[in-house]
Amino acid sequence: MRVLHTSDWHIGRTLYGRKRYEEFEAFLNWLAETIQQHEIDALLVAGDVFDTSTPSNRAQELYYRFLCWVAASSCRHVIVVAGNHDSPSFLNAPKELLKALDVHVVGSTTSDLEEEVLVLRNEQDAPELIVCAVPYLRDRDIRVAEAGESVEDKERKLIDGIRTHYAAVAALAEQKREELGGNIPIVAMGHLFTAGGQTVDGDGVRELYVGSLAHVTAEVFPASFDYLALGHLHVPQKVKGSETMRYSGSPLPMGFGEAKQQKSVCRVAFDPIEGHGRAASVQLIDVPVFQKLERVKGDWDGISSRIRELSAMASPHGLRIWLEVIYEGDEVVGDLRERLEAAIAGTPMKILRIKNNRIIDRMLGQIHAEETLDDLNVNDVFERCLAIHEVPEDQRPELLRAYRETLSSLYEDDAQAQ
């Protein structure tokens, strides 16, 4: 049994206003070829298929075209769970139709755990894999709010709710395995933030729950899982060093901070070992670079030198390179944009973002014309509002917590369900 684990496609995501549909299409074409080349039997997509709960027509076209291609390939099963960026009702809408193609979609948890515990069968109708397809567990799915709760109480209830849910699906999966007989592997999926997980600045990974401590430890997951396929974190990584508990990471760099990161998907093979249960072996398959990103930092001499090197590399082959330029020199350069535009003239390079740290420093933290909302996250903006309105320091922590709780509620509101 050969399984491919991927997540966090974020189809439709832009980068500083630049659309990336060509990249998404190139990745999905590559993924389809990889499935065929490696003779994959089941594809697991662990959330954040789309970047927004209201994906564009082009994003939907890429998604459904890919599913049709995979359904016609040698891959027997596709399992898709929703992430925190996805609309549960949007993903679920065609689920009955997609079942006919052996594409199983779980947009949200329900009172019926049978919907999350899937028994996959081979061409001879024999069970070959049990998948606990757990989507992103929203706060309202796993915690009952009570008046007067502290932040610590909320966090404890969230962790307990996640632990209880995974214990329940694991128990049902084990029951099904016992009823079916045989040495059937159990794979679990999830979209969450585990304790110690690695992130990169600017990758757009949101805190899932109110409170910074609501990260799940590896001990939450039952030992009966032979492999745990996680989504949400964009850096490919193991959970607590385990070979069989992994984040596949995003297949495309979500920002310039991930530009030098090797992206990959996980190929998981199950080889029954006589008398020793199931054994999962994991191989990382590198994802090619479909659009080169480059972050150029330093003083003017360093920046201009690096741009010349990139130009010499890009121009003969027509290689498109998107640049982020961060000026950190001591000299104040007022015409930085004009110099940069002249430096890349006639090349296939495009500058998507310029950040002039020297100017920003001289303005003593005030917003400069070259500092845009792209440079700030939503918490930065709120904290600046508190400062501008001279809100007392002792009141700010509680206001910030209330603001984050409001944001979390907005993010979890499913616009497509109206």
C-alpha cells in the first residue's frame, strides 16, 4: 500500500498582489505525474486546499480538474480534509458526487464519527487501509464556552477536546479493524499546531485558537495510529522526532522567507511484517521550484551586486525571478525604487516588494510611505491603534486577547454556509 501525504496547497494565494495560478497549475500537474510514477494507491490532502473560504473560479477549476485526473489514474483513493482556511460547506457541497470517483471529502466534524473513519478497499473489495480523516477542529466543535472562563480554562478545554476526539476516532478505527480481521494499517489525518512546531516569519500561518499555549503535544495522538498525516505548518517536519508523525509542509513557498526551503511531499509505504503488525516507511519526494523567489538584503553595493549575479543567471534562459529587496545600509537612499528599477531593466526579474529599513529606522517607528499593510500583521495594526489612542498599558493585554478572540471567530465563520 503506497500513500502520498500532502497539505497546505493554498490555491488562489497571491504574493504581494501577484497572482500565482501558473505555479499552482504546474504543481498539480507535477503531483499528478508523481502519483503515476510512484504508483500511489491513496492520496491524503491534510487541509488548506484553498487560501480563502471563497475561492475564485480559476482556483476551483484547478482543484476539480486535478481530482478528475487522479480519479482516472491508478490511484484508487483520494481523501481531503478541510483546514482552517477552507470553507467546510464549500468542500462538502460536492462530496456525494465525488464519492463516485473514490474522492472522500470531510469538511467538518459531525456527531457521526463514521463519517471520519473510512475503510478503503482494493480492486478485489478487500480492506487495505483505515483512515481517520479528521478535519480542522473548530473551537465550537470541541469546547463549550462558559461565562467567566479564564484563558487558561479555554486552552485546557481545547486540548482536552482535541484529545477526546482523536481517542474516539482511534477507538472506532480499531473496532473496525478487529471486525474486518487482517493486519490493516490505520492512518490519521489532522490540521492543527503541535507543540514545538517550526514556522517561518511571513508564511501566513495563523494561530488556530485564542491563547498562545493551545498547541497540541504528540501524546494527544493514540498509539494505534501507524502514520499521522498533518497539515497547517508550512515547513516539512517531524512531530517530536517521530518518523511516522509528520507535516508534509506546503508544496509552494508561501512567502520570501521560505524561498530557500526545499519543499516536499511524503510517500508512505506500508509493508506488513509477519507477526509484528504494520510498518510504515517514509520517503520525502522533493517538489521542483516552479517560480524562483529571491530575498536580497544588505547595503546598496551588496544589493546591486546580487542583482547583477541574478541577472546573469536569469537572462540567458529567460528565468523569471521575483525579488524582495530589503535595504539595510547606513546611507539614506531616497531614490531606492528608481535605482532598483534601473538595475532590473531588460531582465525577466520583477520586484514584488521593497523595504527600506534605513528610512523606517529614521522615522523612529512611524509608518513611512514605503511601509505598507503587507509589512504588518493584524495584531501589529491593532497594537499600533492602542498606542496611537494612548490606551493605558495595563489595559492592553485584555483588549488584545478580546481582539484575537474576535478575529478567531471571524476566521471560523463559514461564509459559504449562508
